[in-house]
Amino acid sequence: MDFSIRTATLEDCKDIARMILELAEYEKVLDQVKVTQKDLEQDGFIKNPFFHGIVAEVPEEHRTIEGHIKVGYALYFYSYSSWKGRAVYMEDLYVMPDFRGMGIGKALMSKVAQLGLAAGCSQLNFTVLDWNKPSLDFYLSQGCTDITASIGYHCLRCEGDKLEQLAKGSA
Ligand SMILES: CC(C)(COP(=O)(O)OP(=O)(O)OC[C@H]1O[C@@H](n2cnc3c(N)ncnc32)[C@H](O)[C@@H]1OP(=O)(O)O)[C@@H](O)C(=O)NCCC(=O)NCCS
């Protein structure tokens, strides 16, 4: 099936917000999603955007029953490794179920890699849930390595009241 990968625009935020929910449902974390279409419009399309996006689009004749032609996306942003310098972090990678196995996920991830290299990055980082074996296998098939065990990383977070307390120095 033909498809194209292009930079996300403000007009794509509605579909990206929809697919963020679809991905969260797949990952069984739907209750965690607070980001709205409006947040995406505000945070991704300002002078110093907090994220960048790309979308995968199929021709009109392959639109879904619901009428969607935007069938996949990736969100990424730039970060910095004190070991290796410039890095790109892929926050999300998603392809709608009916369009999987056609090379779209690979093309989206390849595009993030291209953009990262063009920006001088030497690493592409991301996380995957421990039970998400199909996606872990997909990533391994793309030349990625699981550094959880080899480096011994734990993912940590501080949010909500705890973040407020931390900021006030009262944690
Ligand atoms: C993971 C995901 C993005 C992959 O996208 P996709 O479009 O289905 O994958 P592709 O068709 O581009 O696959 C490309 C390559 O990966 C391989 N691949 C795909 N799934 C694989 C799997 N489960 N195990 C091993 N290899 C796999 C394919 O064989 C193909 O290899 P080839 O090019 O050598 O033939 C997609 O399945 C998805 O959205 N999954 C649900 C959401 C998700 O888990 N996202 C990641 C969150 S961290």
C-alpha cells in the first residue's frame, strides 16, 4: 500500500490526539492521558516547540471506515547525553492496527533517525513497556538494543504534588 511520511502540522493535532488515545488504550494506560488536541497545538507549534511530530498518511481510497487517512505518527524531541552529546528522544511511535506490517512503522522510525542524524545526534532513545513484546521485537529487528539490563537504568518520575513540593524545597 502506498503511504507517505511528512512533518506534522497544526492541522494534524486532532488526528495525533486521537492516535495518542488509541496508543494509550493499546498500552492499557488510557487513564493517564491528559494531553488534548489544544495542548498539542500549543506545545508543538510555538517558537521553541516542546516536541516535533511526523505523520503517516494513506491515499483516500484506503481511508478507514471512520474516514481517517492519517494512520500513524511519531513524536520526538531533542535531548542531550552528557556521555554522547546530542540525542533524539522518540516519545511515541504508533501505526493503526489495520495498517501494521506494511512498513509504515519502520518508515516513521527511519524518518526520526534521519532527522536526528541531520541535527547532529548520535543516539535515538525511547522506552517500551515490559509486556509489549511485539514492539520490543520490532525495535530489536531495527537494530536497537535493550539497555535496561546492560546499563541498569530505572525510569524515575516526580509529578503532581510531589513535583510542587520538590520545587518548593519541601519534599
Ligand atoms: C510497533 C509498530 C509501530 C510497528 O509498526 P508496523 O508498521 O507494524 O511495522 P513495519 O511493518 O514497519 O515492520 C517493519 C519491520 O519490522 C519487523 N517487525 C514488525 N513487527 C515485528 C515483530 N513483532 N517482531 C519482529 N519483527 C517485527 C517487520 O518484519 C519488518 O521487517 P522487514 O522490513 O525486515 O520486513 C506497530 O506495530 C504499532 O503501532 N504497535 C502498537 C503500538 C506500539 O506498541 N507502539 C510502540 C510503543 S513503544
